[in-house]
Amino acid sequence: MFKKEIKIDKAKKLLETLADNGFSYSLANKLLRNKDVRVNGKVCKENVKLAVGDLVTVFYKEEVKKFHVVFESENVLIICKEASFMSEEVEKETGAFLVHRLDRNTEGLMVLAKNLEAKTKLEKAFKNHKVEKFYLCEVVGFFQTNKLFTAYLVKDAEKSVVKIYDKNVAGSQKIQTRVETLKAKKESSLLKVEIISGKTHQIRAHLAHLGHAIIGDGKYGKREDFQRFKEKHQKLFAYSLHFKDVGIEELDNQTFQKYPKWMDNVNL
């Protein structure tokens, strides 16, 4: 158990103070619920307004970092997100603006804007396909391909799930997923994936529809495969961002890449 004391030199709310001192928003709330925060020696469970001179004492276990910074300038922040961490929590913790998202259990690279001008330029760049996003994933079974797959996606917002169809159906959106096999064996295959359209759960649902669900995906994969591979998180990683002419000098024609730790242990 660690202990941190914070002397207040500017009046502000308790959660804001904890965030300024390295605690994520989700962890700060957990610390309050668990009675691990003291204000002037008394247990505090609410987001109270602090006064100059107050002493905040925090007791905590060492936090697993949910993301780390890959690149930062005055305009943009590129981070590598870990699994089990929502994109919105990255936004809250960094104070930067989201311009795209990753699923909670998807790891990898994300770019955030640090000001409104950069936000507008990046949102426009994503919309106009001037940012190329590539993913690595390990899927169930032998899958040898190098092809652009087209299908139709229907989103069920209430159940937080999507369904994929080979033909256009009522309420569907056209999707395109480019898949290139890097290695393939009987048990599993390592793929490089690019999504042309970028819809909710597109990679996960589309690959499952093709008969090769991502290992560790409990939502779109088969129960027996999930139990067989015994992975806590899906093996899907946003490993590469290539920026074309997006109007931000430090990003234009630049590529940023990171590789997942699990690639060292891919049994292929």
C-alpha cells in the first residue's frame, strides 16, 4: 500500500486534484468509494470542494498504467491504450479531445487533439480517409487470404452488438474490411487488417462472420474457442497510424507503429 500527501495551494474539487496528481478518473472514484482518501485527517467519500491549505492523503496500491504516451506535441497526443480501458477515460485523464475510438478491450494506438483547431483537422482527416489505420489480430483456425471483403452491418444499440450480412438488408450499412494473412496454421492465424469504413465492432464481427473469430473475443467468438484458448482479452491491436496530408505539420506523411506484447508468444 502506498501513501501520498497533497497540500492544496489552489481551491478546486477533490476529483480534479486527484487527477492532477496522476490518478485516473476511474481510480479516483474507486478510492473514494473504498474510503482510501482523507481530507485533513478525515475519511472523505464525496467530491468535495477543497480550500487552500487543506491536506489530502491518499492510500493506494500501485496502479497499472492503462496507456502510455508514444508522441506528443502542442497540437496532438498519440497514446497506446491497454485493454479494459474505455476511450472516453483516456479523454478524461489526458484532457485532450477524442477524434476516434477503440473498443474497451481493443489495445493499440490512438490519436487525440490537444486543441479545437487540431480536433477539427483530425476529424476531417478521418472522415476523408486521410488517416490509414492498421490492426494486428490472431484469429481462430487456418485463414489464408489477401482480400478486400465487403458485407453489410446492422447495429443493435440496445444489446450493444452488431450483425453482419452478405447482402444489403433493411437498416444495414455497407462495410469493407481488407485482410492480409501474415502467418497461418491449423490452430490460429495472424492477420493484418485495415477497415475502410470503420463501423462499431466491424473487425470483430466481420471476421467472426467469415468463420475466424478473434481469439479472446467473448462476444463474437464461439464459447468453446473462448474456453480453449483461455485469453482474458481479445487479441486485436491497433498497431499502425499513417497520416497523409492532414494539415498538421508534425503528423503530415508520418507513420507511428507499436506492436502487441502477445505477438512474442503467438503459437504459429
